[in-house]
Amino acid sequence: MGVHSFAQNRYGRAGTIGFWLAVIGTGLITISAIATLFAGENSLGFAFLGGVLLSLIGYIVLGIMTWRGKVFPFRDAVALTLGFPLSVFLTTMGGGILFSLAWLEIGYFLSKQ
């Protein structure tokens, strides 16, 4: 939410759409993970798959629009654009840590503003 409130006037309609796609996708992934935790088996796989797809699209669009709108420095825009896709493809090799580091960098930048 901090990214959106900081950049909503700079990255345009496409950036807003990318933000909401990423939020909805992450929410679907979370709902699927919670349902799987309570069911004890893989459940709501369609929600997980849809969430991953929406998040991939959303984070890529959001990252590109923050770069085009000069909202963040180039390294932060690249981290936002590639953080989630790389975390999906590098799941078994610490991809989540990479995505966390990307958000850590963005949070650091926002804290200095």
C-alpha cells in the first residue's frame, strides 16, 4: 500500500492496474495457502494458479510503470519487475529470499522519502 500511496499520481492508470492485479493475485495465493493449511492437503489449486498468474502480470506491469514514471531508482524498478517472476522460477533455490530483498530495498527507499 505504501508503494501505491507514494506513486499513484506518477505511474498512471496502467501502474494502478498492475498494483491491484498484484494485490488480488497475492490475496488469492494467501487464501489458497490458508485453505491448504487447514485442509491438510492441496486445496484451491485454481485459486493458487490464478493468483500466481495475476501476481506475475501485476508485478511486471507495476515495475515497468514505476520505471517509466521515474517513481523509484532504476535498481528498485528492476527489483520490483523481476522479483516475483524470479522467485517463482527459483522456488527451490531461495527465490522467496530474493523477492524479500527486493521489497526490503523498496521499503528502504520509501523510508528515505
